[in-house]
Amino acid sequence: MSLHPSFPYRLYLVISEKDCLGKDLIRVAEQAILGGVDIIQLREKDCSDHLFLQNAQRLKELTDKHNIPLIINDNTEVAKKADAEGIHVGNNDTPPLILKQDPFFRNKIVGYSIEYLHQLESENTLLSDYLGISPVFRTPTKNDTVTEWGIQGIEKIRSLTDKPLVAIGNINLGNAKQIIKAGADCIAVVSAICAAPDPQKAAWQLKNKILQ
């Protein structure tokens, strides 16, 4: 599959301190990068903005060192203060239409979660740099699921848009290839890497499965 010039990423790590199960967040992230992760999103739902920013700044040092983008989930202030490469938003967050009017986000990566098909016709989708298909399969890390898309959902969305598609939600070695074949450009994982005994090996196996 040819890569989108504006979004040439295949393995997307979504990470938080909680998801690392007691392991150091930066160490897990570095191992994941060495294994093949090429874009990282920091998603901190269970901590203060102060700690979120601290983790974002630590992670930004690491991602800069390895020349990969850092995306911040939802929080525009943390994204700005950490000088992240982008932000990912859902239906209940600041919409891409508003973000792209902000000078900081105008030339940044803005990702947008698709929970309903009718979103594909919106200006928010038009202005997004990639779409998150969320979730493909239900997962304990997301308890506010609206639509469980499944493989057919990815195929349907792929038929309706040329935007880069990032699939997330209970993706693992067993289903990663099927998800790419259905039309996703990139797979995003949380526990498949963060909770793995060896995050570098887990990332390497997933990346190889995608590229096969």
C-alpha cells in the first residue's frame, strides 16, 4: 500500500502512565520506538494537567531525539506548552474546525476520531490530517464506545474517504494484518505494547506483521 505523503506512519503507540503498569513511561516509549513505532500519542486521562505536561515534555525530548511526532490527546494547552507535533480529538473535544483557526495548530497534525459515519461529511473531517477509527473492537482502555466498527466498518469508511485511517481498539498480532487489508493505513495500539513484557519485541512483531 502506498503511504500518504502527509501521514507516512504505520505503527502508532498510544501511551499513558497507567497503561505502562508501573514501568517507566519514557523507557516503555523508547523501547517501542526501537521496535518500530513511528508516531506516539500521549493520552493521560487519570492525572492532573501538571503531570500530563511533565510527561509530555519528557516524551517530547525522546521523540525529538528519534525524529518521530508526538501527538497529545485532547488537551490543547498541554499540546502547546510541550510544543507537540499535533493533537488528537474526539467528538466531545475542541473540533478540528476550531483548532485549524488557531495559529499554533494550523500547520500541526490534527487527528479526529470517527464514531459515526455521518462525521465523514463534516468540515471537521475535511480539515483533519488523519481519522481515527475508534474502536475497531471493544477494549477495556475505552469505556465510552459508541460504535464498534469491526473489519467491515473499516472497509466502509475506506470506501468513503481518502484520508489516512488509523485503526485502534483491541488490535494485536492476530488481527493487525486483516485490519491493514481492510483499508487502514496505520494501526494504533495501547496494551499490546505498553503491557507487553518486552515492548521492543512487541512493537517489532507488530511492525513486521503490518509490513508483510
